[in-house]
Amino acid sequence: MIIGLEGVSCTGKSTLARALAARLGGTTVVPCYYHAAPDPSALPSPKVSSETDQIDALIIHLRIEETRMLAVRQALSRCSQVVLDRTVDTLLAHLHAVGEMNGLDANARARALVGQRISQGLAAVPDVTLLLRADHELLAARARARPGLPPLYYNAEFTRGFHAHFQRPVTPVCLAIDAGLPAGQVLE
């Protein structure tokens, strides 16, 4: 089984991933794109000025997804469950949100690229995705504790656009969870 964790920055995805792995046992956590990247400093800027920039950034992240997919395959071959800290839906949700903020629309091209990678076995699709949501004030407070986090990632307009993607996600099942609850309740 593959469980995906989604949400904007500071919703507690990594914390929940570790807690789920400990609770379920025999579970491999596949880190987010930033932590899976060979050189995180080489990742593209979250700010874009064109649809071409958006697609170029997506392609870079899809290369990282190939590495993550290898980890998924290895875990499943050991009969391990997998928790994905972010999924390909994050890539599409980010592109959608930034596009809305900048009057860009590369959504169809992006979805086609992701679909192609999935059909080639180069991208993982979770059996279920847990979408962590929290109010803007809580996200902003948590972001202050993470110096260097680009303000875009906890911008209210970005969050609305990010969540809008999940009206039609890639994952077959997406469950929204209130990330503002205490960690133990979120885990339950």
C-alpha cells in the first residue's frame, strides 16, 4: 500500500509521515522532492514568469520523482508499506497555484506530462492521499519557525490555488485532514 501525504508547507507532512511509519511498522518513508534531490540548491525557483518556466520546473521535479519511484519499488518488493512525503499531485497543485497567481495556465500540459510518466512507471501514484489543511494564521505561525522558507509557500492565495487542484487529483482517493489539530489527533 502507498499512502501519500499532501498539503502546503508547514502543515506537518513530514511529522505525520514519521508517526505513521512508527504506528504502522514495516513502512518506508520516501522523502519530499527537496530532500530527495541530489542537490536541493539546484532546484528551480518557485517564482516563474512563463508557462515554459513552469513546465521546465516540472520536468526537473519529475526527474527526482524517478529516484523516488525506485525507492517505492524497493520498499514494495520487501513487502513494506510506503508513505510518500508529497506526491506528483504536489507538482500539479504547485503549478496550478502559481499559475493562478500569475495568470498562467500550463495545467493541461503538466497533467499530460505527469500522466505520461505514470504510464511509463516513472512516477508513483498513492492508493490514498491524506491532504493536510490548516488555516492561514497557523501556517504563518509555523512558517516563522522555519527561517528561509519562501513566503510563497504559506501565502493564502497560493494555498487556495494549491487546494483547488485537489478537486481533481491524480490519486484515486484523497481525504482532507485538519492539520490544526494536535499531532496525536491528526495521526488517529
